[in-house]
Amino acid sequence: MAHDDTLRIISLGGIGHIGKNMTALEQNGEILIIDCGIMFPDEEQPGIDVILPDMTYIYENYERVLGVLLTHGHEDHIGALPYLLERMPLKVWGTRLTLGLVQAKFEEFDIEEGSEFTEIEQHEQLEIGSFKIEPIRVNHSIPDAVGFAIETNQGILLHSGDFKIDQTPTEGLPTDIHAFARYGAGEVIALMVDVTNATEPGYSGSERVVEESLRRIIEEAPGRVILTTFASNIGRMQSAVDASVDMGRKVAIIGRSMEQNVRVASKLDRFEIPDGVRVDVREIDDIPDRRLTILITGSQGEPLSALSRIARGSHRDISVHKQDTVIMSASAIPGNEALIWKTINGLARQGAHVLHGEGEVHVSGHAKSEEIKLLMNLSRPRYAIPFHGEYRHLLGFSDIAQDLGMREEDVFILEPGGVVEFTDGRARRAESVPGGSLNVDGLGVGDVGDVVLDDRRNLAQQGIVLPVVAVRRDSCEMVAEPEIYSRGFVYVQESEELLESIRQEAKQTALDLQNRGIDDPEQLYEQLRSRIGGYVERLTGRRPLILPVIIPVDGNCSTEK
Amino acid sequence: MAHDDTLRIISLGGIGHIGKNMTALEQNGEILIIDCGIMFPDEEQPGIDVILPDMTYIYENYERVLGVLLTHGHEDHIGALPYLLERMPLKVWGTRLTLGLVQAKFEEFDIEEGSEFTEIEQHEQLEIGSFKIEPIRVNHSIPDAVGFAIETNQGILLHSGDFKIDQTPTEGLPTDIHAFARYGAGEVIALMVDVTNATEPGYSGSERVVEESLRRIIEEAPGRVILTTFASNIGRMQSAVDASVDMGRKVAIIGRSMEQNVRVASKLDRFEIPDGVRVDVREIDDIPDRRLTILITGSQGEPLSALSRIARGSHRDISVHKQDTVIMSASAIPGNEALIWKTINGLARQGAHVLHGEGEVHVSGHAKSEEIKLLMNLSRPRYAIPFHGEYRHLLGFSDIAQDLGMREEDVFILEPGGVVEFTDGRARRAESVPGGSLNVDGLGVGDVGDVVLDDRRNLAQQGIVLPVVAVRRDSCEMVAEPEIYSRGFVYVQESEELLESIRQEAKQTALDLQNRGIDDPEQLYEQLRSRIGGYVERLTGRRPLILPVIIPVDGNCSTEK
């Protein structure tokens, strides 16, 4: 537990982009959580749905937890909240849209009674336990995003939230640079800062530029406009809707997550589509191409998304028309590039004109290096804690901080579970808390680990071959011909000869043991595994997983046909 | 068969980058093949090693095939040659390094006797059947690359090969723009042109720039320099070696493909490393860090490569030293981005300074749009056939060609198997030939198709569950308790309860059939599959592959323990 005059900042969760998902502040025996988000699996984690931060430290100190303060409504900041609240009720503070998106998730989860949700607004002065908090408006790729100024027993801690500094945003006002300046004029013990784009030079570009491009593109488009963006990018969708309305276009919205976010945002006055404009997917063929805009999910080329299906020509309701203009209004999350190009190629091949890429039809929601420098210079923190970056971004930020005159050792890069402790205005690394992550697969949390994932990767590479042998329990003597099952190995109907020869090898393996008088099923299992494995590799050059199935039988029986 | 006064250009192979792997020219009943390369699998083709062009058309017309003319020694242009020559001997023409790399492959393959290899040089006048051919020097990311001027019965056909136009290359002379100009001054019926970078503005940048950067970086590096590039980028490696020698550094070369290419190129005077400079990996710890450069494979973040192992801290011989400079002297092939970032993050986390990206430490080997325009204006072809591009690049080229005054219909985008036919100086699309592709997995060619790949993808997602039931053959009556095997589903040791309940469900399924008097094993199989599948999904939210194993037994026996 922290001493009364100590502040601890604890980073939880975060593979890939470190420290973005969940942070805990601790002072006077109280714990305040900032954000509670999920991570997404990469190509080495097949079948995993989402990944949760390891919340052991929270569970173990539940009685000291004040609640959860949210910066904005993206999944990597709110997605793990239902898993936490399922286990223990807590107070939750967030802005209007953020809470709306949180509550929409509860339709999918059984949440314990007892959690309390409090809407917060910028400029408000919150008191949560011994923390005094002012939410600060920031620009990001979702409305109602905030950072925080938090008065702690070690002074003011600033938290940027996920931010950019857009001087001409399309919804609301610019990031509240006055607030950061006001706190920076005093003493700021530390700034926690979003460094996603720390290695990108210059500024992120204004949403206004995209709005104007979209308007021009939609105006000039000779046929339908099909626009995809992140389903949470409400502002981007609003720009497309506004331009479409002005051009006399109807708008269809396709894709579960987009439809849900539009529903939530509309209810909370964060999205507006005039009466009579929105049409159902079943009506779109009745509308002239030049009078239709389609907002659709699939900006990352996700194979199951509506846009990918259209690109493959396998969507039930929508196919490409010759003069379609497709706008990919998003950039690639690393790892998705090939899928996105595949989508673009498929659409182009069918005759669509595809626009994509940062600059014209997309700007990032995260500050680039000049914006980060501006925030640093406004805030003038004694220490800096970068978050939301891969290791290379965190190092890139460290270089920036040093360019601004900060010492390298005053930048704290916190790996998952990492703790920085402030005492008497001085920061130092403290002992880590559990900080790994838990895989969620279906309804299971944490039951799919490295062993299972190794098996999945191996299965994917070469499939599985199962020699099935029924033997007498007492003697390990075969009571029948072995059988060979396989999946993902060869096309069974065209490989009968190969499978038959593997069957013979399995039979010979069992006979050899029998002849040597060995009656131990474990030895038979091991022999089958290694001999069939070797045999298959010699014959095919492949190494499928070999899983012998041995059925011990009693009595006087046989499985001969 | 083509008429005497007809020329046919046939595109074979090419998923992703269309038309680069293999082309056939046909006139006067003769077929001349240009290149014979492999493709590489994407994330939807797990376990596939390489992909071959469908060569059915070549096999069926073998007696008319004159041979194979090679542009350069990259795998996507020569990699399928052993598979072709394994089946039928042919004449092969290529430049010195290209043939050297081809012949190095034969150590891995059994090639039929009877193939003949002829070394060609720029400016040479070749006569192959009724084709007259002049190889034209082009710059590319491997030495000894050429394009061709081919005199056909329809006039001059120009083929760019994989090219860029480097005014200051580091090895040899610039692309022979005079040759293209000379042919362009006359009549050129068509230009086949590499459009990999057609959507990139400007010029590709000179290898000289990279050479100078590498020299500066190697000079200033405070510790070891670890450089990775494509194993075939002999010129890049030469630049690194030259600079290292001048700074008094020893050089180690690590990675099978790099070692092999260096061996081949050295023997053919295309690579030089002075005596006493090269050191073995086992010696590197005896050399001061500032006196060592390591050339290493892994520029695409390949998980099994030497560099990835170092990044993960799992390489047997090499770990990161604090002042290491790592140079990623390559750009990402789409789909590899996440792996490359993972490598960079791993190296940076251990304290290495990592340089990467196009411009300073890498330039592309393929012409960008201004170079393509230059080649088009030099060549002045009547028709253009773009190759080596995804669909978006082919369309990008079409836009370029139209900017240069060409008509859209004079650009022929050939999908695999596509044919363009020239008669009386006019081109038109003709009926396609078989043009798909064949998956190579281990020693098998073409035996892993969609069904097997579907299974592999499904296995990777959720694993496999096998209910194993032994039943009396005549009655389908269970003779023992069922057993449940699984792989890639759950961690077995921690899921005993779950697996036991699945076992009970399997037992109940069999009992239910028994009670209904059903004695058909097929029905038992189907029932187990659907009921266990549904049960597992309800319990876990997962949908593993369910593969029931039913062992029919005769006689009076049981498998009870």
C-alpha cells in the first residue's frame, strides 16, 4: 500500500500499444482506475476474440478502489469494463457518449447490480476520494473525448487521454489548450501522454480537410458513394451524411457496429440524420446511384465485414456498380495492410473507383510529433509517462522529450504491471504488480494460453493425422485394423493411397511392439506418434500434428469387418 | 495454335502481383516462355510453402516450346523452373548471375537430364526459333537483370523485366535507356512493363543514396552494425561490406539464403569480400563491437529468421548489445508490416538503435510513376501490357498511360491465363488458357486445395474435439464409455470438468440413439457431430471442429476399465 505522502501510477494491460488500456492511480490507500479497455489479438493468437488486462491487482485491492474514470468510448479504453463490473460493482465516470457506448455493451453482458454511472463534463470539478479532477476536452476520432487534470498529494498530474490538437475540428471546439496552459503555468508533477504517432513528423492534419474532401468527392461522384470508416468515428460519418444530404442523396448504414453506434450517438445528440434521408439496405436498389451514399463497416479489410464481402462479390444484397466511388476513410492498423489491399483490389477489379489513405480522405486521431511537443511545452511537466505506443513509439517520444530539454531518466516507460512512485516530488520506479494479459475465447477468459495457441498454429500449418488403434487391454494386441483420420492434411478423396500406406505403417508399428512383447499403451502411443510422424514427413515433406487414439478393449472381440 | 501471322502473349501465374511469374509468347507454332517464378502464400493459405503457376498450357504444348528466357534471378521469376524442368527438359537462357542462382536450386531438386543452359549478355543478338531477341540491361535490386527487345512477326515487342531507372547505380551502368530509345524510334507493337510502383509518385531514388547513407551510418556507429536486407540484394550487401572494410570492420554473414547467394555471387564475380574480412558466427564474440558488421536474414520479420530470433532474445549465438545499430535495409512486402514492427520493437526494447524505411537505408528496386512514364515515352509502344502489379497498380498504370495519350483500350490487363492476340498490327483479347495456380506443401504439388485450407483455418481458430466411441457393429451399442480427445481447444489439465461434461454429452447422444433402436454408425456420427458441436458452443462460446471417431467392434467385448 502506498504511504500517505506517496502517489503511485500503475500501468495495467497493453500488448503492442503499451499502457493505453488501463492505469491505476494510488494514494492515501485509495485506487482510482483510468480506463478499462481490451486489446486485440495478432496473427500469433488465432481464435482469440479479445485480450483483457490482468486485473489481479484490482481484484485483490477491491475494497480500496474508488471507481473507473473513462477518457473516451473506444474499445481499447472501455471494452474490458463489462468483464470487471461482471465481477465487482464499481462507480464509473465518463462523458455522455462514452457512458452511452458503455451502457450499450451491457446488452451483451450480465452486469452485477450496484455499479453507478455518473456523467461528467469538461470544466467540472470532480472529487473522487482524495483526488480532485477536472476533465479537459481533447480532439480525437470520437466525440466527447477528454483528458484529465488530477490534483494528487504530489501535485497536478495531467493525462492527455487519446488526443490530437485540431485547430479546426468539425464537431465541437479544439482541444482545450488553455486548460493545459493554465496548469502548465503552475507546477505539473507529471504528464501522461498518448504517443501513438510520436515517430510521425509534423501535425496530424485537421478533420476539416477531410470534411471538405468528402464533400467534394461526394459532389463529383458519378454514381453511388460507399464510405467506410471506423464504426466509432461518428464525426466522419456525420460529415459524409451532411454532404450527402446537401447533394440530395439518401444514406444507408450497413454493419452491426456502425448501426449500433449510430443508434447510441443519435439518442445522445451526437449524430444527426434528417428525417427521410436514411434508407434500409433492402431499399437501395430502388434509388438512383447518384442519389445514394452507403456507410459501411470494413475499413480494416476484415474478412467477415460487409465491404470485404462486396469486394469478394459475395455480399447478399450489394454488388459493385460500374461508377461506384469507394472511400476508405481510415488508415491501416499494422497487420491489416494486406487485407485492406485485398479489399481495394477486389473493388477495383469490379470497376469501382477506390480512394484511400491519409491526407485527403483520412486524418489520424492521434497527435503527431509537433502536437506532442506543443502539449509538452504547454504542460511543462517535471516527469513524463508516455502511453499508447509500441516500444518504438515510446522511444520516439523519449527522443522528443529530450529535444525539449527533459532528461532521459525523467521519462518513465512502463511495461504492463510497471509502477512509478512519486514521493516528495521525486519519481522512481517501484516493484511491479501482476501485469500480463488474459485471452478471451468465446465465453472463456484466460483458459487459452500458450500451449493451446501453439497447437492451433501447428494445426493451421499442416493439419492433424490420427491413427486410431483398438487393442486388448491386457496384451496391447490389436483387435482390428487401425484406421487413419485426418483434417487439414490432404484432400482425403484424392489421397486414398497415401492414407492407406499410413494405415499400414500404423499397423506395422503396433505389430512390431506386439512381437517385442510390449504391452504398455503409453509406449504404443509414443511409437505411433514418432513413427507415423517420421513416415508422413518422408512421404510428404509435411509435419502434421500426430495424435494417436488408442482404445483399450476387454473380452473376446474384434473390429474386423 | 496461333496462325502464322499472329502473335499471342499469354499470362500464366500471378495471384496478388499479376502476370509477373510467367509469360508465354506464341507465333508460327512456337512457344517462348519468359520467366518461370513462384508466388508466396498469404495469411489465408496456412502451411503452403510456395505457389506455382498453372503450367497446363505448357505441358500440353511441350513439343512446341522453344525454351525459357529469364529476366533476373529473383524467386518470383525463376523459382518454378525446377518444377517445370523436373517434368520436361528445356533450353534455358539467362544472364550469368541468374543462371548461377538457377543452378544453385538444382542441389535441392532432381532435374531430368537434357535441359540446356545458355548464358546471355546485353547487346547480344539471340535467335530462338522464329524470335530474334536482344537482352537490354536494366537496374533492379539484383545484379544482371535484363529486359528484352523481341522481334516478332508483328514487330518489336519490348519487355522491361523488373526494372527501375537509376542514373547513378552502384554496380554497373544505368538501365540501357539508349536501347529503349533506339527501338522507340522505330515501331514498337507493345511494351510489357513492370508496374509494381505505378501508384507511387516520383522516382524510386538511387542506390547511390543508400550506399552513402550506409557508409555514414557504419562510420558513425558506436558499436556493432547489424544489417538486414533481401538475401538476393547482392549490391546492397556489397555496399555494406565495402564501407565496413574501409572502417576496419570484420563481416559475418548469417542466414542460409544469404550465405548461399553470397557463395554463388562470389564465384561469378558479382560479389567481393576481401580475404581476412569475413568471420564465422562463432568468432564474433572475440571481435570488438566497433570492429564488426553482421549481415543477416530477416528483413521481413520472418518469425524463424535469425534477426527475429535475436529480437525475441532466443538466438543461440547472438544477443543485442547496448550500442548495436540495426539497419532494416528493405521495405515491407504487404502483409509483413506487423511482423517487421514486432522485430523492431523487440530490438529497441533490448537497447538497439534501429534504422528502417525507404529513403535513407532503402530504395525500391522497381520504377515509380515518373520512371514508368520515361520508359513509356522512350519506347512509344502502340499497346501496353502492365505486369507485376496488384489490380490497383495495373489500374494506376492505365491512368498513367492515358495521361501519356494512350487510349484506355490499348492497355491490356491480363488476368492469369489471359491472352492478347496481335494480328495485322492490331491487338485483341483472345480466349483464355488455364491460368490458375497450384499450392506446394512439402513434397505435394496441388494436393492442398480449398477444402484442406478451410479445415486448416478452422483448426487454427478453435482447434478440434474428437468424441471417440466404440460400438458393437451389429447394434451400434456402446461397448464402453466414450473418450474425448482435443487439440487447440482448451488447456486439458485445467479443463477436466469441461471435458468430462462433454464426455457425458457424447455418452448421452449414443444412448439416445440406442434407445431409439438406431443402429446406423453414420447417424451416430452425424448426431455426435451436431450435438457435441452445439453443446460445446453453449458451454464455451466456441466452435471447434468436431470429428467423431467411431470404432465398430465385433464379438463379446468391452472397453470398460
